[in-house]
Amino acid sequence: MDLRSKLYSVLAAMLYAGPLLAGLAGVPEALVAVFVGIFTLWVVVMRPAIWKAIGAEGTPFALALHLGSVTLLQSLLVILCFALGRGIAVLMGATLAIPGILPVLLSAGALIAARLLWQSGPDRIDGFLDEAIQTRNDMARDSAPR
């Protein structure tokens, strides 16, 4: 695993730590919507090839449906992390004494840093796939009976 992948893993952990810390800090539940936005933005920003493909090949309805399903899944993940943090706080009998904005900044900072560090997979793989397809076509052309 290269350094960039390790950093990406740390940043992904920071993303999930945000709602967990928010639950531990006992912040209002209204902050869940902010985390859902950050998590959804993570998927949109970190996987641009998916959105381009759906936009180019699909209908606006398909794009909206995909975005809705992504948002629903991210909502479930945020609620799970937030509830886990609340549960731990209840078991400890106390909440963390941190400002409510700190967990939001942690997740948002992870999103920004990950986008700056990560180059999406399809962008890097495109050249390799084009070369492999060309090689296969050359081999098929060379072995064709004349």
C-alpha cells in the first residue's frame, strides 16, 4: 500500500470520526444534516467518473435517482456514527467538552484534504485500459488468417 492510499485511509477515518465525536459531544441532532451533506459531497467529489458516466449515458431522472440513493445511504452511515457516539456518551455518563463545530471541521477538512491528495481510480486506469485494448486488437489483427 503506497503512502497516498494510507493517507486516504486516515482521511476516511477522520470523515467518520466527525459524526462520532459530534455524538460524543452531545451536539444537537440538527447537525446530522450537515454531516449528511459532507458525506454525500465526499462520494460526489471522490468518484467523478461515476457522475460523468451517468450524466452522459443516462437521463436526468437516473442521475437524480442515483444521487438520492447515495444520499440515503450516507444518511444511514451518519446516523449510525452519530448514534454510536451518543451511546458511548451515555455509557460513559458524560459528554466530551468540545465545541460543536470541531467535529464538522474534522469531517470537512478530511473531505478537502482527500480531494487534494487523491487521484480517482478511473482517471489513472484509463491509460492502462486503452493500452490493453490496443494490444489485444493488435494481437487479434496479427493472428487473423490472411
